[in-house]
Amino acid sequence: MRCTSVKPGVECAFMTAKGCGYKGGICQQIIEQCSGCGRQGQYSSGWYCTACPDPSSKWRNGICNLATHVSATVSAPESKQKINPLKASKRAAGK
């Protein structure tokens, strides 16, 4: 249904015929970590995330998985994998 509380006219999964079904009955405004994200939108009542009703809960355990302005870095192992010398000699003998 379309939101009638803080984001009028926007499709919302939490909106029902009785009103907003999210906790507290309204979406929460974005927090400081959300600035620069492509999923933020300005409405008459302030800046809100277009993908999540409570952005602070997404940042509670680290980086938000919906953030478009932050890239997750994967640390590569710095040392090579240890090779078993016995297995290496058997492989070399087989060739």
C-alpha cells in the first residue's frame, strides 16, 4: 500500500488499511552513516531511507548491507597456503 504517514505516496510494505504497521507507527529518519547513500530520499518531514524503515538497526552490527556509498573489503590471505611436503613429493613422482 501507499504510505500516508511520513512518506506520502510511496509504496510501503508496512502500510496497512489501519495505518503503518512498523514499530511506533512511523519510519525513522536516516542517521549520520547514511549520508551519501543512493537510497536516501527527502520528503516533507525529513530525510528517510527508501529501502529500510529503521536505518540505525542496519548499522548496529557494522556496515549496512543496503548502503550504496560503502564497499565491503575482503581481506585476502597474505601468506601462501602451506604445502605438505610428503604429498608434494608424491605428486611430483606421478608426473
